[in-house]
Amino acid sequence: MNTNKISQGQLQNIVVKSLENNDIRKAIAACRQLNSEFPAYFEGWYIAGVIHLRLNKPLAGLVSTERALALQPNEPRITLQKIEFLLATEQVIEARNLLTQLASNNLMSKTTATNIIDKTAMLLSSLDLHDDALKQYKLAIFLEPKNAALHYNLATALRFLGKTGQAIDALNACLSLNPVDFEAQGMRSSLRKQSSGHNHINELKKVLVSEALPTEGKINVCYALAKECDDINDTIQSFNFLKQGATQRRQQMAYNVDVDVEIIEAIKTTYQQVIFNKDITGNQSAEPIFILGLPRTGTTLVERILSSHSDVFAAGELDNFGREMMKLSGDVKLAGKESGLNNLSRTKLVNQSSMIEFSELGKNYINSTRPLTGHTERFIDKLPFNYLYAGLIHLALPNAKIINMTRHPMAACYAIYKQLFRDAYPFSYDFKDLAQYYIAYHNLMKHWKSVMPNVIYELNYENVVADLEGESKKLLNFCDLSWQEQCLRFYENQQASTTASASQVRQPIYSSSVERWRSYSEQLAPLKAQLEQAGICCD
């Protein structure tokens, strides 16, 4: 009799401890032994899924989840795993159906754990099922009312749906439980304009010096203070807090703006007139409307105007076009050999993208947006970064509409600088980075206009604010859409908005931000000098 045989519980503990210590090799070895010796043990297959998630191996993960579900059908933890793997393999319809069924089970069950309900809600939100997500968050809070994170998550869902007052109430509930929840502090400051008699400045200053606040939290609170001080016109304090937060954020990042500039230059070099003179058919779909440019230039406002039309659906900031382009670029044979994307320099990758089958790219892009799109004649893709792909978009989808949002250079740069982005736009926290990136963007858009004349519709934010009806009519005409009066009442649009402008677009048009940068002319002078030296007019 072998008394040294390791039990399934011991093997499971080895896997769990190894994952906690980030010893992936040991975790994999122990997990394989666990599932080989105890194939009927549910937890072994569940942990295998955890490892596959960690390693980003969704196909292998689908195998492990099926083994687990065969042992315990409909177990919510493994169902969530399967949904994540389905989404990772772009099986969106199956994932959506499974998720809505899980959400329904959560509402009917009296024993589902709150972390399962919370994760269900997050996935629902990621699939734009915000009303369903809201029900899950409310259920989770009913079960665990003292959980501050749940109140914050509820506030996020309410904000997406334009329920600003309820979102503020949820944030107040969160902060009553955890005053140093810096993300909650930041969101609460952003949801309405503060006044001299009603603001959170003193509270935020106390939180800023709290020993319980990590560096990331100090950055968030600095941005919140900058916003609230700006609201009450205390421009000196506002910019001081803003610069403090931006400087700390930049110090956390390993970012080199020269790399981005190099990529943009490679795009200009690769996509010359000769490519657009070729007989490239592309996919003939006229569904997409691309709104692109830099962030904080009015892209969300224009999205809301267009999506107020009965024939248009706002699909959000999709990264689908870039992903589908990368997939096809990886399939292209370079110099007679298959080249993996990881082995290519950025400039070679840009060059390789010009060799793909553009009609296939257009078809794959449209298909990848389903089932979110397809139920209206047109849909909007509002990812600002798509400006990098404007030429490819036109080659792949010649009937798509492309709109580039523009704004006064200083107004645009100030708006970008004062926004704390989660992960995107790393150039936004330093004046030199910001100026270099803006100049590169500006030059690329000039290039696109020269090689694709009359393809990109330039829409100026200041013009929209000054003449909403006139600019909206011209915009709809460009998009081959009939005039509908409700486009002027974009603030009544009930579609969810997940961008930084989610609160602003629930209000009628306002002009207070148009010239706001001029209140900071002295502080922004170095940035202005860089732009003007590059020939960009900033008067």
C-alpha cells in the first residue's frame, strides 16, 4: 500500500499556493497531476480554467470548462469561466446567451454568492447590457449592503445609463463605507459641476493626505481636486493639483512618445497615393460610420447627435478594426516566409498591413461587430484611435463614412491634459509628449486628406456648439441620412454612454468649455510654443 500518495486536496492546495506565488510552472504541473489522477474532481478542472485565464489560452480553457460542466452542469463559477473564454474566442452570441441565462438564474437563486453576481454584472456591462447589469448590482447590494465596491460598481452602471442623481447617491453610499475609495471620489467630482457653496474640496484635501491612500489614489484625488477647483474658478489651485497628478502619473509610465511618432511616420510613408490609385474593391457595406480624431474633441457629442437618428446605432469605441487588421497582417507572407507579428518591427508591421486583402478586412470587421450591430441600417464606431487606420478603413470599406472631429489645438490639448484616462493615451500627462503627439496626429490627418481627397469629413467642435442645427444637417447629409428633428435633442438619447463625456452628453449643448483653456494661458504657454513652432496656429 502506497501511503505517500498525495490527496486531491493536497494537490489542489499546491496549485493554489503556486498561483499565489506566481509560480506558473509548478501550478501547471500540479494541476495536470490533479486532473490526471482525479478526473472526476470538479475543482481540478475549475482551477485548470483559472490557469488558462492567467495564460490567456481560451481554446484550452474551453476544454477544461466543458470537463467541469460535465461534472457540475450550470455551476456559476465555471459558467462565468466559459463565458470569458467564449468572448476571448469571439463567440459573442453564445457568450451573450449563456450570460443572460446566468443573470436570470442569479435573480431567481437565493444562494448565489455576491462575487458571482458582481462578475456577471461586469460582463453584462461589457456587452452593453447595462439595464441587466443594473439589476445584478442591485441584487448584490441587497445581499451585501456594506460592501463599498458594490456601491461603486452600481454607480458606474447608473452613470452609463445617464442616471446621474442615483449614481451620486450610490457613490455617497460607497464613500460612507470607504472614504478613501479614490475612484469613487473621482467619479463623484465628475458627475456634476460643483459650486462655491456645494463641493467636496475640503473633503478631497483631507483624503489626499491620508496615509491609507496609495500613490495611484493620490493621482486620482489630484485630478478630482483640479476639476472641482476649476468648477469654482480657482484656476491657480486647479492647475497646481492637475500638474501634480499628471506628473505623478507620467512617472509611473514607461512610455516613449518617439515610438508612437515613428509608427505614424511609417503609416504616412507606407500609405502613399499609389496604393489608393490601385483597383482595390473593398467590402461594399455602407453600415459603418467612423468618428475618429483625438479624445476630448467632441466625438461623443457627435456620436449622440447621429445615434439619435432612428436608422443609427452607437456601437461605442470598438477596437475591432485594428484587431482584424492585425490578424490579417499576421497571415501575410513576407519575403516568402510566414512572419509572426511578435517578430516584426512596428514599421515592418505597418508595411505588412498594406499587403492584406482589404475586402476580407472589411468583411471580417463587419462580422466581428455582430450581434451588437446589424439591427439598424447604420452603426457608429467611435474609437478615436481609428484615425491611424483612416486609409485602411477607406480601402476596406469604401462606402463607410469617416468623420474627423477637430477642435482648437489649445482647447483640445488642455481637455486631454486635464482628463485622467485609465490606460489609454499615455501621451496626455506631459506637455512635451502631448505636443509631439498632437503634431504627429495633425500631420497624419493632412496626409490622409492629400491621398484621399473628399473622403474624410472634418467637423469642428466649436462650429457644432455655435450652430447645432446647421452643422447637424450638414453632418446627416454627408452620412446619407434623412433629417430628423430629434437629432437636436441628443441629450434625450437613452442609449448608454461609457466614455469620459457620459455626463456631459446628457445635457443640452453648452459653450462654457470652448474658451476655457484661455483661463490657463500662462500655464499652457510652453505647450502653445511647441505647437506654434510646428506651424500649428493657436491664436
